[in-house]
Amino acid sequence: MRLSTKGRYAVTAMLDLALNGKTGPVTLAEISENQGISLSYLEQLFAALRSKDLVRGVRGPGGGYYLGKSSDEISIANIICAVDEWVEFTRCGGRQNCSGGARCLTHTLWDDLSAEIFNFLADISLGDLVRRNLANRNGRDTSLSAVSTSSSQAA
Amino acid sequence: MRLSTKGRYAVTAMLDLALNGKTGPVTLAEISENQGISLSYLEQLFAALRSKDLVRGVRGPGGGYYLGKSSDEISIANIICAVDEWVEFTRCGGRQNCSGGARCLTHTLWDDLSAEIFNFLADISLGDLVRRNLANRNGRDTSLSAVSTSSSQAA
DNA sequence: TAATTACCTAGTGATTTGGTTGGAAATAGA
DNA sequence: TCTATTTCCAACCAAATCACTAGGTAATTA
């Protein structure tokens, strides 16, 4: 898995779209202005998002972008994978030349952990984030998703 | 947050250390051999891990690295933060010049999500991963941590 | 026709990645 | 004490990635 600033930009832009796209299409110029991301960089990100059907573009005056599907059907994992080229994990290409077994062992552990992280992000949708915010206008600490058993360790 | 191949290398190396360090110190040469990571790159990673007291080095023949504390006291988030320089999230530096409010809104949403991801990774320890593997020798699908409510969405 | 917008391609400086080289300091064993 | 081993440390490097700029073309509206 890969979670970089590029993915953050994409998620941020999609959030902007989910929040402001209720009435009509949102232009990249608006998102650029709102989020402080350069227009051309947004174009590149949205090319990737469009290829995965996460957004739908409308050309011409009055055009812009819509979400490609309902905000509940778009997970954070979907967005990050679209722009960050889901890096395939080196799992020794099956079982070949995995010297000693110690290598395969840690690879397996890492793969399991990666899958867990992916599932975590796949379970949070754009809709979840938006609703959480609306519900949290003056309240506090609304749980983001079904998953929320944090405690024990801090930074 | 930031989850790159660099962090993956660090987690993988720490897993190797947790698995093989029961009897004595583990040399970087062994980890390099086991995991296919260059020795010098490991040195750089372990310099960062050492500065955060996640590992303890012993010089000289028969030397190597120990875990700096119990594997239960080392979270995945600890490891990734040590090598990846925990990127501070642009939250508009407080509340200044955040045009329109739409920007602050998505920033807040992103910050909340980031915190959630961090908590998720902070709740998984090296010890969890090791125990999961031992428990899963011939069994299947042992839950990794307390957190495991996945369903609904897939890739 | 003109303005607006998505869409496309190429390039660019800065940073990060993952690695190499060449050591120095500490320690165990001969 | 000498030597081998190992961590430690600094500088440097090619390749990739990041975030952006520049300069268009295609579709659509008024």
C-alpha cells in the first residue's frame, strides 16, 4: 500500500467534490482555489480518477466534474489506489528462491498487515466522512467508521 | 501520514528482528540476506530506528541489533514514523487565510481520517504480528488485532 | 463565433528512494 | 596486542516521484 501526499491531494479534492457537488458540476478551477492545489496537477489526478470511474467530467461552459457514483460507493482506498498505482507487494513471486524461510515469513506478515490496512481504508467511504462532519458541527468525537477500538498506544 | 516502501522495509526488518532475535543479537548482514535489502540502506533505516529507541545496537564480533523494547511495546505506527518523518498535516496553520471555509472543512476531514489511520496502526504491535503467525501455522484467517470489522466494500 | 471547460502531452526543478563507497569506533577472540 | 567483525557515520549518486508549468486540442454553451 502507499499513502503519500499525492493520495492526500486526491482524497481532499474528492471530499471537496462531495461537499460542493450537490447542486451541479464543480470545476477544477474551484477545487484548485479552495484546496490550494495547482490546476494542472488536479487535471492529472482527475485523469486517473476518471479512468477508474470515480468522477465524471462535463465539458464546455457550466461544465465541471461530478462524482462518478454515490459518495457511499467510493471508498478512501478506491481513491488512493486510483492515483497511487497500488504497489504490488513483493511476496517472493509465489515461493521461489525465498532463502531460509525467514524471508517468506516476514513477507507473509507484511502482506497480511497490508491487507488489513487496505480493508480499513476500503471500509471508509466519502459519504462516511461527509456525514461525520455534518453530525459533528458542534458536537465532538463522532466515530468515523464502524472501526474504532483505539486506545493503549500513542505517538 | 505516509506509508511508502521505505516504511515497508523498516517494518519488514523489524519483523525479522522480532522473529530471529530471541536467542541473541541479529546482524544487519543477516537481515540484508533474509529480506533482500541492501546493507547500507538498512544501516540508514536502523540509524533512524535507533534514535527512537526502537532498536539497540551492539558493536563488535557477535554483535548486532536487539529490539529496543518488548515487541508488544512497539507499534507499526512507531516504526513507520521513525523512518518516514511523520509528515505534519497542513491544517491551514490554525485558522488563517483559509479561503471560504471549504478548504478548512476538507482539511479537518482529512486530519480526522489521518488520525484514524494512525490509531489503527498504533494498535497493532510487532508482538501481535508474531503471535498471529505462530497461531496461524496451519490454521487460517486469525484476526490480526482487536480491530476487524471489515465487510461491504472490496477493491 | 467566442468563451468556457475538460482533456491531453511534454517538460522541469526539487525531493525522495534505494544504493554505493569509504571510512571510523568499538569489541571479541587469537 | 593484533585482527576480524560489527555498528556507526558521512558523502555521494542514479533513478524515480512530486508538484507544477506550458501549450495545446476537443467539446459544449450562449
